[in-house]
Amino acid sequence: MCRKPALAATALAVVMLASPAFAWGGKKTDAKQAAAAPAQPAPAPKATAAERAAADRLDPLARAAFYARVLDSDPRDVDAGLKLAKALRAMGRNEDAAQTAQQVLVVQSDNYEGLLELARAHIGAGAAFYALEPLTQAMSINPKDWRPLSLAAIAYEATRQPDQATAAFDAALKLAPDAPALLTNHALFLAGRGQTQAAEADARRAASLPGAGPQERQNLALVLGLAGRFDEAEKLIRRDLPPEQADANLAYLRAASAPGARSWGDVQRTRQ
């Protein structure tokens, strides 16, 4: 798979093309010419709160374009960096998201949401080992938040440390026993270990709780499909997905539930 160009390189190209002072060769500019040159335009004003709120309602591609422009204007804008990282991750550009989150941490090394975004991006990019350090730092900053524990559990499982993953999930569930995202993550963990009944119980509870949405329903469908209960899984899948994607997911489930096919890789998903 081709590696996408880094966000920093893209931003550099924009600066090079947009800057009137940039030239490819040509005559040198002497002091008099420089003095007579028009003043450079003032930096663009920061995006207003209303503009940011409007951008937050856009699709991931449009959000990424908006916050990339904001960050170009002010590389120290932490809010823009976080929202750009989230938009890139939603587009599947996890490596670029990791680079953007890392830039946030250059500005604020202990930015809590930046640490979580960096961990999510590493997990999404298939580099879960590198998520553990920022998650450890996040847990030291806020030990009462279940989110870094849940992400750490996913990272531990992906790095073949199931005992640590179990301990992290247990600690997270003590803090937030009714968090739909946490329960659905735990359900997928149990499903990957072949504990289908316990996985189904967690997945059903997650999908029934206030705040649950399509992600929790689709994860319940995944657990049901891996258990071979395709009729019920299909109803859930077709509730939220267009026909072509629903057909593809059902075909995937039938292949993943074949004897000997199930593994953590079959059920793992990038978690929010």
C-alpha cells in the first residue's frame, strides 16, 4: 500500500506555491528593489468560533481542509490540530493523523486529548505498540478516565499481551460500567478470544444504552455474525448501511466465521 504524503509536506507545498516571495531561479533582488517591494500581506485572521462550529458539521474531508488552513495560519492552534487529526483519522489517514497529533504535543507536551488522539492514530495505523507510551502518560494525568484504559487494552491485545489487555479492560469497566463504547470494545475483545456468549451479552447491553448508535449496533452484528447468527446480524447491518456495503459486510462475516478463520484480526476495528 502506498504511503500517503505527510501533512507537513503538503503544507510546505501550499506555502511554496502561495508565497509571492518564492522564485525558482531568476535575477537576484538588490537592496533597493527589496525596499521598493510591496509589504507582505498580514496573516489571515483566526477562524471564529462560529466558523469552527460550522466546520465541525461538515464531512471529514471538508473538516480536514478547513482545519489544515487554520493550522497553516497558526501552527500553535491546538484546537485546530486536534480536530484535523480526528478528521484525518475518520478518512482512514491514520499516519497523517499521528503526525498531526504529534505536532499538537510539540506545542503542549501534556495535552490530554492530544495524547489520546496520537494513541488512536497509532492503533488505527496498525502500530499499536507506539500507542502505549502516550496512553501511559494520559493515565498518569487522569487516572479516573476510562478512555485511555480502553485504548490501552486494545493496544495490549494487538501487541499480543492478552493478560495486560484483560486487566486494562477490567479497570476501565470499574470506572465506567455503562459506557457503550467501552462495552462494545470489550465485546469484540471477548469475541476474538472465542467467548461468544459473554461477548454477545456485552454487545447487546452496549447497543441498548443511552448514547449508543450505529457503531454499537454494527459491532453487535459483528459478534452475532461471528457466532453464526446471520439472520439477526443482517437486520442490524441493513438498518445502518447502504445495500452494497451491507452485502460486503455480510460476505466478510461469513468468511470470518468459517471454521479456523476467526482471530483478533477478524474482529478488530479502530475504536473512537
